[in-house]
Amino acid sequence: MRETQRAAERRTTAQAAAGRGARPTGLAALQQRAGNTAVTRWLQRHTGDLNEHYATRPTEHPEWGPYQELTKAAGIPQPQADAAWQLLLGGVDSQGTLNDEAMAKTNVRQEQRELRASNTWYQEFVKLMTEHLEIKTPTMALWSGGIELSDYAYGKGHTPLERTRIGSVLNVLELHPDWMLKTPMWNVLSKAFVARATGPVHIFMRAYGPESVLISQEIPQLRLVQQLNPDVRLIWHPLYTTPDRQLREITRDYQLVDNAEYDGRDKCVSVLFQYLRMFHDESNTEATRAHKSMEQLIVANGHKDGV
């Protein structure tokens, strides 16, 4: 989830700095000029060994300086940011043991995910950063099927996790090259993000995975929120990627348009699957992953050859 960086985020950094009446400097200035993808490459060239664990020496972490600049640009108070950094690195340091324990205790993926997410360092980090999960648009966005959907949702005027203050910071940093040490942090963070829903939530899907974080964790959390707040309404969008890498939404009569909304998951998934089965062009490599995942799921449910 969330490893590709986005050029549009430089606008957020610039706005945060402008709000304080100062021009961004250092990494924030680089981010404004070149975008987060370029910043990430720059970090990779200028940082040391991220494979190490830095829980007992947090200021020696190669990304400590960039983290300070990014949190400052995002408007996160320094005392909070410093405490959060220690919690993050403590979480990375302790996650490997939890991962091993989860694998040893159960073969059920969701149960493993819950055990891995019991990392108290990450839980305390999220508690500290909850206020920085605030969205600046009227509507929240969730997605499944690739980070490009986060960009797409944001371009439509919705706020995904990666566009919150703390999400935008974490999305730039690597912290550690082992993704399995960081995934539980994102899972805990996404659950807290969803719990803040107060109105319509737009859900964008290019692929459907029953065991994805969206379906197995975020949507159940939203259902609980809905019980307390009827203003929380789920709006589903099925998407297909065209050969020129454009994301388009799928209507009930299988046309590709700029906007297609559904008030239920099942209809959205049905339209997505039917489009992939009937209209996907195998020469379109941009949609290969979505088509393959659809076929695998159909076969896993007892249908031969995806029929």
C-alpha cells in the first residue's frame, strides 16, 4: 500500500509553509519543486543504512532530518513530532517478533493481521497523531487496487489517508526497507482514519480482494461508525485503467465515464467483474493485474477457467 510517492503533494507542503508566512526550505523546498517521487530518490541517495534498527538512537536514523522538515511543513508541532518519531522506530524494532508470533499462531490471514497490529508502539503513535488525520475536504476517500487510486480520489476532491498531515509525511519516508515491519502501522493508522468519518465516504476500487485491508478492516470499521452516525454514507466507484493509463469509472451499462456511483458494494463489484470479463483487452497491460485478480477470485470460488 503507499510506497509510490506523488508529485501533487508538493502543493500541500507549499500551502503549509505559506500559511506560516514563510517560504519552504531544505527538503520541503525540494519537495515543492520536484515532487515526492524525486524527494524519495534524493533521500535514497543521501541516507545511510536503513536496514538497521534505531529505536535506542532515533536521531541517528538517516531520515531523522527529513522527518523533522516534513512534519514542520505539515504543521505538526515539534514536541509531538519528536515523540511520534520515537514511537515509530520502537514499532519498527519490535514488529519482527510480532510477525513471527502471528505466523506461528494462526494460518488465517485476518487473524495474523490483527496480531501484527497489536504492536503497542504503533498504537501509541496513532493515538498521538490522531488529530493529524483530519481531512480538509468535505468527504473521505478509501481505495483498493493500487496507489494511483489515492491520487485519483484526491483529484476528485476527496481526502485519502495519504493526504492527511501525518499520512503525507509517512508516505515520503521509507523508515525501513522491510515492508512487513511497516504494514501494521499503516493498518492501525487506517483504522483510526476511518473512525473519523462524519459524512459520505467515497470508495474507489480497481480490483476486489476479500482479504484486502479495505474489505476486511476499513469497511467493517465504517459499518460501526454508521451505526452511530447515519450521515456516514458509503459511495462506491468501480474503475478500469485504459491503455493510456487513464482511470475511468464503469457505468451499469459498461461504459467508461468520469463518474459512476453505486450505493452498495455488491453492485459495484458485479459491474467491475463483468466489465473485466467482457470488455478487458488482454493487450492492455495497464489493467492486467486487475483482470488476473478477478479471474483468480472466480476460480477460487469454484468456477472453472473464470466462467
